[in-house]
Amino acid sequence: MENNNNTKMTALIIATLASFVSPFIAAAINIALPAIGSEFQTNAVLLSWIPTSFLLASAMFAVPFGRLADIFGMKRIFTYGIIIFTIASFLSATATSTMSLLAFLVLQGIGSAMIFVTSVAIVTHVFPPKERGKAIGITITSVYVSLSLGPVLGGIMTQVLGWRSLFLLMIPLGLVVLALTFWKLKGEWAVCKGEKFDLSGSVVYSIALFLIIYGFSLLPEITGIIATSLGIIGIIAFIILELKTKSPVFEIKLFKNATFAFSNLAALISYSATFAVVFLLSLYLQYIKGLSPGNAGLILISQPIVMAILAPIAGRLSDRYNPRLIASIGMAFTTIGLLFFVFLNANTSYEFIIAGLIILGAGFGLFSSPNTNAIMGSVEKRFYGVASASVGTMRLIGQTLSMGTVLIIFALYLGNVQIMPSEYPSLLLSTQIAFIVFTVLCFVGIFASLAKSGGSKQ
């Protein structure tokens, strides 16, 4: 019993640390872009590929590695992922050009995919159903706090220590996780050992996802429309292929389970509606309200504090009560929080902004843990890797769609201009429209997370 408890605690610590590093670098690197662009004399288009390359690589390889983890072992794939991520962090910190940095970020994205598809799955394996929600709540807290603190801490570190410090920070964290995994995490989880890996399905999936994310980043240009359309056709081809394959890389039939399908949809909607919030409010606070990056960060940090408090509590509640109901309540809070920011203007008080952020933090905290618990609890053990990969993929696609939505709105209402005081009214209008879109999206998400169960908790 003691060994079992040690394994559970070790797995939880490892998963929590691992869940922090990947989202942190993805969020923090956005703040460092001006400094990177200045050092390497990078044009705006190539600069935009720095965060995109990381997210793209992570999304493209998530599902294939989720399946490989089910076949060859969760711990093995997780360990390789930490090694690759840590090495790529060192290489990124020593990059001598934009192109070399891009190459190292792709490698880091691959390592990141291996980490996040296995960390939640390992926690799901070692914790019994009655304790699973609490454990998932703690790991999910790490993800959300990481995404929220990334721009704040990233900005301070970039300003004081330089952008390379962001990658150097990942090295000791990676080494700590690696040491704990080697010496403390006992056992292996390979519930599909001996089954065949679907290489053709993996290739079709990765290419289709690349075209969708790449295309969406170029909208509303014709190139973006063509690439996105080809990607959607590719996903349809992938679904047809997987339904005919004996040992598919992704078990499409899982989506016949209403809990799995709608909880994944709810996760996609949640990230699509919320990822760009920090970006939009950062611009608003610094440009329109005239705050320094540090002071803007102090206001924005009110959200992750509330989130960190509520996520483990929500996870624990989802062990006792219907997780979809708790997730829906969280989505409702998020909708109200987003609605606050529809009414932003040049004279909006800081108290009003902080109140909106606190409600948003409560929404995030109440939604994510129960929703993930619902997804992982709706599938058999042999699909934990794929289910965990689906959660991570929804997050990455949602993040990209969220930023893509903002870029489209900015292109339509602000244009390709430098943000000067004369452009502040257009910036404010664009921000308000973005929050209207996100509020409506989140409102729809309430019903997706509440959808009737089609399967039972494992």
C-alpha cells in the first residue's frame, strides 16, 4: 500500500512539473518576440513562425505519440519526451539565427507532444477513479497557471536576463523531472503492447493538421483559405481511413461516446475562447491604459491565482459529482467573465477589469479538471494515451484558433499598421469585437460540456 502511495505521489509531482514546462515556453515566447526579432533582424512574417512552429510540431505529433505510448509504454515515451525537450531547450538558448531557432523549436515541440500525451495518462493509470479528479485537477492547474504566468514571468525574465533565459530555465526543470522519473517512478503502462502502429494514418493526420493550423494563421488571405480547406479534406480522409484500419492511430469510434465527444468539443471551445484573453488585455492595459509591462502583469495575475485555488477543488468535486455539470458551471462563469470585457473602454476601472479576471479564473478553475476527468473516465484503459492526446490536441488547436480569430479581427478593423495613439480607437473596437465572439463561443460551450453521457466512468 505504501509503495502504491509513493508511486501515486511521484507520478503526480512529475506530471505537475511536466505540465508546467511545455505551456510556459509556448506562452512566454510571445513576449520575447520583439527581443528575438531585434537580435536576429527578423521580419514580421518569419517572427510569427517562432511560436507557431512550436505549437504546430506539438499538435502534429500528439496523437501519433499517444498511440505509441499505449503500445510501447507511457513511461518510456514520457522519458524520451523530457530528454528531447531538455536538449532542445539548451539548443534554443544557444541559437545563432532565426532559422536555427525555428529548427530547435520544432524539436522542442515534438518533445512537448511526448510529454503532455503521457503525463495525464500516467496520472489516470495510477490513481483510482475516486481520486482521479483531484489528481487531474492539480496537473491541470499547472497547465493553466503556466499559460497565464508565461507572459508575466516571461516578460520580466526577458527584460532582466534576456530571451535566452526562458529556455535556460527549462533545463534544470527538465533534469529534475528526468531524475524523478528514472529513480522514483516505478512501473510501466503499455496496455496495447504488441499491437500494430498505424503509420499511414499518422502521416495523413499530421499533414492535415499542419494545413489547418498553417492555413488558419494566414486567414483571410486566399492562401489561408486554400490551406485550411485542404486540411479539412485531409481530416475527412483521415476519418475514413481510420474507420477501415484494424489498428488505427486514433480510435474514431470513441466519438460515438457522447461524453468523450462533447467534452473534447467543450475543451476546444474553452481554449478557443480564452487563450487570446491575456494577449488582448496585455495590449489594452499597456497601450490604452498606459501601464508598464510589470504593472499590467500584476493585474493579469489575479486570474491564475483564483484558478490555482479552484482547479484542485473542482477536480475533487468531480470525483463525487457529475463532472460534466461542474464543467458546465465553470464554462458559465467563463462566459460571464468574457462578457465583462465586451464593455471595455478607455475609462474602464481597474477594479472592473480585476473582477472580470477573477470570474474568468473561477471559470477556468471549475471547468478544466472536471472536463478532463470526464474525458479520461469515459474510455477504457487501453485508450488512455489516445484520450490524453486528444485533450492536448484540443488545447493546441484551440490556442491557434483563438489567436487566429484575433488576427482576422485585427486585419479587418485595425489593419497592418503599427499601434500608435491614433489607432487606439480601432484597437479598442477590435478588442471588443473579439470578446463578443469569444463570449458567444463560450456560451455555446456550456451546452457542449453538459451533453448527455454516452458512456460510464471507468
